[in-house]
Amino acid sequence: MKTLRSLVLAAGVVALPMLTSGCIAPLSMGIATPVPVQPWVPDRIEERLKYKQDYRTPVMPPIPPGFRPLCEDPPDKAEILRTMQRVCRGVPFFYEEFRDDIEFTVEKMVDHVDPPRFIPLVGPAQVHHCHWKCTVYFTETVESCHPFPFQVKKRRAEVVYIDKDHLHVCVTAPDAQQQVIRDMTGVRP
């Protein structure tokens, strides 16, 4: 009787993990088993998919002879906020952090064009460097309600450097240059 009891116990110990794990387990919900997802995970995924162009280098038409291109595309407020360090998520009512009264200043630091060189997957091109210094002034609020309530407000400043470099295709012949410009801009005479 003792050996039968120990055999049944051993079989139960072996069978229990098999019945409660895996996708086809009879004691679980199978594929419909809910998986806990933190509330910020969808935001991170959406941000990665929505703002793909933030870190891509655009390829522009060639620079016409005698023309000096300028950096005319400063970073907008949304891009600066995405580049800044994120606010700590915290735990509601225990530790929460906010940014209020946000102000921006944008300064152009670098605006120059490199000489032509060969760039893989593009061909001969010039790199146009556009570097921006963005200073963000904001009021940082840290508050807690438990175990004892408090709120701390501090005026902060954070500096973010953004590079908006892009490539200009190089073409030597004037006829070929006009053809490349037409092909890249989609303008037909």
C-alpha cells in the first residue's frame, strides 16, 4: 500500500506540470490565456512605428552650381520632446513626476556641406551637416500622496542636441544634373 501511494504521488508530481503548462494544457485557457502587459508598452511600440523618419537620413537632389544650401528645417517641439529623457513612470499616489510650463529655444550650431564622396547604397554624394542646440525650460513637479503627502516643484532646464544631416546626390554633367533633379522631385517640363 505504501509503494502504491508513493507511485501515485510521483505520477501526480510528474503529471501536474504537464497539465498546467504549454499552449494545449487542458487546465489552462490555451492560446486565450491573458498575458499581463504594462500600460506603457503599447506607447513605446506606437512611438517606434509612428516616428520612423526621426532617425533616417534623407537623400536630396543635387546642389546647383553657385548655390549655397541652408538649414531651413529646425526641429519642431514634438521632435524635441521625443528626444528628451523620458519622465519617470512612477507609481500612482506613491511617486509621480510631471513636466509643466514647457518653453523652447532652438539655436543653429553647424551648417556646412562636406566635399563629395562615395556613400554606399547612394553613390557619390555630399553630406550637409545641420546641428541644432535645443534648450528646454520646464517646471518639474514631483508628488506623492502616501505615506505622507508632499509636492516639490523645481524650475529645470535641459539641453538637447539634434543632428538633422542629409545627403545631396552629386552629379558632374549639367544635363545629368537636371535629369536627376527632375527624377527626384517628380517635376516634368
